[in-house]
Amino acid sequence: MNFKSLYVALACSATLLVAAQKKTCLFNQKNLKGWYAYQSETGKNEKADAVFSVSDKMIRMYGANAGYLMSNKSYDNFVLSVNFRWNTDTQFVRKSDKKNSGVMYWVPENTSDELWPKGIQYQIKENATGDFVFLQEVTATINGVQNTPGKSVVSKFFKNNEKPAGEWNTLTVTCSEGKITQILNGEIVNEASNASVNKGRILLQYEGYPIDFKNITIQKLKK
């Protein structure tokens, strides 16, 4: 390798290192700054502490009302990482015994608040974690075929890689140049491309079974 090639290689490595250091924490482990709460029963930011709380450096969701936390900022190309676990402690009030939740992304800024707004959901559900759910007419191409638009369209995962209830899982979503990759505990579980949305907010859902979130980070990718 000549000096010019060595310089280029070192420069590329340095660029990748800098990019890797630009990871941003979306949750400060102290409060819900940077997010707003919505509940189907009470609306935006009303009685949020009935469902959403922060303790031990994690977000805890439980209670009788379904809802979500929505990020104030929007993102396009990124790597999103979230730790989650089902909270099986029976002292926490729950709306349902069905383990069902999700992390949504690319929720457009002009979308009104409702329990399942427009966007793409990384489904967190017992025996279905990693499914795509395309909401409110969103479309994408999977295995060379575009899904039919609908209110809620599911595309099944490739494999079940979720840990037992009560253990922490790591989900990752990579959105880059129109390609979406969903990863669970280090394994690719779903892929899509050419989505009809390509920028929007991040959303953490509570659908009735207590769930905890922590270590929520995002790394912006260059176009």
C-alpha cells in the first residue's frame, strides 16, 4: 500500500469513527424532556403520569389507558436503538394481559394525534416482535412486492428472536436511502424499501401491558 492509499484508508476510518460518536440519547434518564404524552382517553399531555413515569433510568408505561410518547423532533436517515422489556410485576396496573406494544418511526409532523397515527411500526408483541405494521395508508416494498394500502397492514417478521418476558431486548431500526432494516437482539428480522413516508417522529407505544424502555439512542446518517 502506498502512502496515498494509506492516507485515504486512515481518513475513511477516522470519518467512520466520528460518525459513530454522533449518537444522540433521546431519553435523558431523568425525565421526559424531548417527548410529549398522548392518551386515547385524555388527549395530549393530560394526566400523563397516570401511564408514563421515569425511575431507575428507564421509562415505565403502565395503567388503564392506552397511549404513547412522541418525540418532538423528526428524523429521516438514522439508526435507532431501543432497549425494552415486558414488566411482569403484577403490582403494576394494566389494561390488558396481551403483551402488545411498539416503536413507531417516520410519523409525519402534520399527522394528528390518535392511538395509531400514520407511520411505520416496529411491532413489539408476544410471538410477533419484529413485524412491520404500516399504518394509515403507508406503503413499502417487501420481497419485491408493494403492500396494499390500508389502515393497518402487517408484514410478518423473518424469525422470532425475542427473549423471554421480563428480560431486556434490544431493537434496532436502520433507515438509509430508502431501505429499512429491523433488527432484534443482533439478528435481522425484517426488511423493506421504498416507503411512502421517509421522515418523521419517533413514538413509543403503550397498548395495555406494562412495558419498560431505556437506552434510547439515534444516530443520524448522511444522505
